[in-house]
Amino acid sequence: MNLRELAQNLGLSQTTVSRALNGYPEVNEATRARVVQAAEQHNYRPNTRAKGLATGRAMAIGHVIPMSKQHEMVNPVFGDFIAGAGETYSRNGYDMVLSLVEDGQEEKTYRDLRGKGAVDGLIVHGPKSGDARIAMLDDLGVPFVVHGRASAVTTPYAWLDVNNRKAFRRATDFLLDLGHRRIALINGLEELDFASRRRAGYEEALTARDLPLTPAYMRSEEMTERYGYDSVCDLLDSDAAPTAFLVSSMITAIGVRRAIEERGLRMGRDISVITHDDALSYFKNGEDAPIFTATCSSVREAGRQAAQMLLERIAKPHLPPPNRLLEAQLVVGGSTGPAPTSRTD
């Protein structure tokens, strides 16, 4: 069914139907609801190109991703975020423009997308503490939402983030309450803001219990399975080896588990592990019961919400930039238990 047929079916003009579907305020809510219901009933989808011509918009959202092997975006977590965002775009008649660029070409790509009018807005990924992209995009006048935060940026900007600091403080407190005193942090790249916040939460918990901060127990790298494996092998060979590990990624935690089991040790009995779990749709933390105790937050839901925030920014650019802080849940699984007395101080 096309727009003309839908309008005839409803006994309305094509202009009224188009304005109702595109959110124009002059259409009353009763008429809008009637049009939306009929569009769903007849499986009508507006032509994106025609809609763009009518509104002066590209009807597309941009995601710019560097191809560096050291960048956190190689992590498959990105796929679930994009899937969630894509659901929101599709539901609202928007397409997605995904640009994979060489390192050092990000700024040029942002400027080109804006200059060509190829996108109506952008999602910014992997922010650093003083991320220069925020000021640049403000200068370009393009609507954007940051997935994460940039701690050193003081000007207002739109962001959606997980409360990483609180999540990792709570996880560290949980291990401390189990009697662990030698807790290692297997973190992500701390030049990225989320990882620096996780370290801050971990350090706050130790400091609050008057425990020393031991640099040898703190690791920071790209979050791969091999990184988790190598870190634990190294730490378990050290004097005063940790009795517990706090890990920034489920993928890294798989490597942590492999290293523990190769030693003939068992998670939850000999060594405790807490990981951050992005609740990936294709990589579950167990089926019937959680394998890992984890700080849980759905990255797919974060994608949905960030995309919706951006579409609202595009529709209402005069409003102050919104901020949204999601809380992670601590889910207790089989990977944690009391600190073994033979391994504690």
C-alpha cells in the first residue's frame, strides 16, 4: 500500500497522513493515532527518500569507527549496541551509515558526512576523558549523542552511560565482604573513560577499607580472551598472588577462567572472579544459572536508548542536551565464594 491508497482508505488527504506519520504538531492526537494504527494494520512504511525530500533531512544516522586493532570497538559488544540502535532507527524510518575509517581520518569523515548532508546525527563511540570530537561536533552544529562520557569535558553535551564507577565499587565491596584482600583488576584500556571510571570505583572500595592500592594487581589492556589468560597466569605466579579478580569484560573473563582451570583450581572455591557482563544476545552468562558473578547491563538496550535520544535531539534541537545514567545490576553466579584461608593475608 502506498501513501495515496492509505489516505483514500482513511478518508484523509495525503498531506494530513504524511504529517501525522512524521510527527508534525499541527495534527491532533486522535487523527495521528488513527493514521498510525491504519499504517500498522496495512503494513505501510514511508519511502525513506520521499520522506527525506519532504522534511529536508537525510533520514540517516552516522557511526564512525576507526579500524585500529588497539581500539575497543573491535570488541563484539559493538555489534549488540548497533543491533539495538538499528531497531530504533528502523522503527522511526531512519537508515544507518556505518563508516570504517583509517586511524587519523575520523575528523575528516565527520566533516565530510556533515558537509554532504549524508546524516542527520551521529553516535560517538569509545570516548576518552578529554575527547576532542565533542567540541568539533558542537562546532559543526550536528546533533550527536555520546555512548559513554568524557570526564574532562565541562561543556554540556548529550550522553548515555552505565554507572561504571558505582558498579565496580559495589563488585569490589562484594569481594571484600567475602574476605578477599588481594583483589586484582583486569581492566580495559584506561585511556577510555569507562575503564578509568571502573578503576576509580575499585580503588574507592579498597581505600574505604584502609587497604593499600597495589599497582602490580592492576592491569589495563584491550579486552581480549588472551589478555585475561596471560594476566592471570602472570599474577598467579607472583608472590602474594590474588585470591580474586575483577574483570572488565566477559570475553576477557573467559581467558581468566581458562588460566585458573589450567592450574587445577576452581572458580568460586579457590579463586573468585567478578566480570562485567554486557548481556550480549549471542553470548550468554550461562543458561539456567549464571556462570560468573557479574555487573550486568544490556548494551543492546543502551543502543536502543541512545538512538532514541539522538532522534529526539534531531526533532527538538532547541532543548538542552540530555544525559542518561544506567545502573548495572550485580548478579551472583558460581564464580565467587569466601576467600580461602590458606591464600589470605
